[in-house]
Amino acid sequence: MVYQIDQSGKVEDTNKLTIVCVANGKIKTLKVSTREKQKLIATMRVLDYPKKIFIYKTFAALIFLLIKEEKIINLSIDKEYPGHEAFIKEIILRFFRNNNLKSPTIDFCLVGKKSLAHKIAIETFRGKRKPNIIIKAENVIALFYTRKSQKKVGVPT
């Protein structure tokens, strides 16, 4: 059966938290607070300057952190960032390779409001459910950058 991913609260909206949910009978959610997103985005902007790809890299990292311990064969990700799906998929697959994990088959689709992933993501976003995982900026930054580059911009390691 296909697992679905949905996001509530976009990564780039730093005044709102972000919830990412994976669902297929089994449900798992991940939360990034506004404070952690602000730290994360400020750091990634400096490290990736002048590129403006940090949003897609962050979204891919959050998906990986959410599903890395799950045995998922097929994964459908909501089209949160049209036109950037190939880049997001490439990053997720690279994380699986770098961690010697078996990667799922990934596609992108419109998950829809009736999806369990959407329903749970919204409920968690609204505070009606507790997230399974709470992510700090350092968790995402560590996936992309060496300690040396983090120290250059003053990221706590």
C-alpha cells in the first residue's frame, strides 16, 4: 500500500510551525517550531547563498527524517512545490544512499483534503494531536553541511 506525505504550514512561512505527516493506516508526524525554522532558514540562506533552494532542501530533509526508520516501499508526496519535485526526490534518495538505507519508490501527486495524511497533519498543526518527532534546526543542518562550514556561520554544533 502507498504511504502519503502531506505538509501543514509551509517551510518558508517562518511565522507558523510546520507539520509533516506520513500516513497509511500507520501515522507519524514531525514538527518544526517557528523559532527552529527561523534559525534553520537563516543558516541555510548563508550557506547556500546565492541559491534560493533552501526551502526544497528543508522539505526533503524533513521527509527523510520522518520516514528514515520506516519500511516504506511506495511513497506519494503532496505537490507542495510544483516544478521542484525532481530536485526534492533527488535529495531524499541521496539521504537514503548516504545512510545505507533502502529507499522507497517516490512519486508526487495531489494528496487532497480527504487523505488521512492531510487530516492528521492539520489536526497536529492545530494542536489537537501531539507530533511524534520534534525537529531542531541542527537536525536538518547536519544532513547537509560539514561541521567546518557550520562553524563559519556560527551554527552551534
